[in-house]
Amino acid sequence: METTRPLGRSGIEVSALGFGCWAIGGEWQAADGQPLGWGKVDDEESVRAVRRALDLGVTFFDTADTYGAGHSERVLGRALGKRRADVVVATKWGNVFDEATRTLTGSDDSPAYLRRALSASLRRLGTDYVDLYQFHLSDADPEQAALLREACEELVREGLIRAYAWSTDDPARAAVFAEGPHCAAVQHALNVLTDAPAMLALCEEAGLTSINRSPLAMGLLGGKRRDRQPLAAGDIRSRPPAWLRGFSDGSGADPEWLARVDALRGVLTSEGRTPAQGALAWLWARSARTVPIPGFRSVAQAEENAGALEKGALTDAQLAEVDRLLGR
């Protein structure tokens, strides 16, 4: 397997594995106190982990302005430092937050806010351009999104962004952005437990990269979650929002989801892979357009995720075996 993949039709090349920077934003919350982060985080360890990933060939880092209410962007910018030019940085806009209290306060889908949000992200990241700018409101109005697509084209002309994408699980919405010449990708949920055939078909048809969030199913596919294992209070999985599957009542992972993970263990751990590496290998085998972005909080996780690159994709036979085991 090639260890790099093109970023849609942008002419930008990225490592076949990206790193998702949600967790390194640390704790933040919704206005009602609902945790939106992954618990406490050690910024120095985050910086070391990003730099280790760079050394291991990872060149694509995905964050959002709202992760940690600006904190993830600051940490990523500091970690990249002078190596900014060696990497492809993706961030997102659309959510409004209070940096001081680390609270999500609302959303704004106006073109005027898009520009303000980008300026703030550039400042936090310590850079003068973003490689991939992603609209973060997954269910926004498609007509409004068409205006934002045009605004993104203007930002490309100004050299402030190189390409753009929508983070959404709706192929019809993603298709609205895909009409723009500099739309390069769609970010959507995809993992071995939750396939997304319609979205992958759109990516194929429109020449987009499929950036896969939740590639390890919020940790379920990491192989370390056990039934009813308690979660820390600041962890989003302790009070899961409706879209977070596999942790329904907040008391830990759902037994039936863990049973599915156990059924797949043999295939995913083939060729000496860890379960997480096998889950990433499934994504690469699923489509030549996928770029999974697992999260990380430590150097050890960075090394394990990056180690999946040298082991490559599952075979077609293994892909078929996964479908058989899951009754698909």
C-alpha cells in the first residue's frame, strides 16, 4: 500500500493516515455542562506525540477551532513550529465558543463569521494559511452552504486556504460542497462497525477524499475497552450525546458493540497488528480514497497508530471475512 494519498483533486499529497486533534484540546463543555472533550490532557505529552507522529511519516493533522475552545489549535501550532511547511493542516469552523470558560455557546453559518473564524484559527495555529478548511455544522441548510462554498472559493483566491470540505454524514449535503472546484474532501464517520457506502460512492464520483472520523469507534476498536468499564467525568463518553454510538447509557461500552469487536479480533489482529491497527487497515482496504484520522493523547498512541502505515491495508479476502462476521 502507498503510504500517501492525494487529497481529492487539490494536488495536495497527504499521509494515508491523519491524526485527529480533538482529544488534545483537553476539557471543554456545552452550555449545559455536557462534556465535549476527552478528559484531562497533558499539553507537553501532546506536543511530543505530534512531533513523534511527524518523525514516523504522518503529515496530515485534523483539528477544529472549537476543540478545547481553541486549545487544540494552539497546541498543534506549537507542536508543529518550524515544521509547519512539511504538513497539511485541516481545521473547522461554524461553532461559536467562549475561550475563557471553554464553553460551546452556539453556531454561526454566515459568510461573515467564516472569515472571522478563519482569522482566529490562523492566529491560534501560528500560520498564515490553512490547507483544508472544513465546515463543522453537519446539518446546516444546503442553500446557505452554497453561499459558504462560494466564500471558500474566494478564500482560496486570496491564498488564505488551499482547499475546503464539509464535515457531514449526509451525502446530499456533501454533494453541494463538491460542486466547488476547490472542494477536496468530505469528513464523515466511517469504521469497520459502521460502513458508509453512499458517502464513499459520492467521493468516488466527485473525486473527493473520504476523511474518516471515529475510525476506532471512539475507542471501541482500540481493543482496550471492556464491558461497563467506567469513564472519567470529563470524558464525552460518560454522558454520550445521541450521535455517539456504542456508549448508550454512559456506564461504559455497550456489551453488544463489544461482542462485535470481539468477533472481528482474529481478522483485525492478523499479520501482528494491534486491534486499532487492524481497524485502520480495514479503512484503507475499503476504498483507495480513505484517510482515517484516529485521535491520540500520548506518544505511545501516536506510535501505535503510525505503526499501522507500515502494515498496510487488509486483503480483499479479509474485507469479505469482516462482512461475513458482521452479517453484512
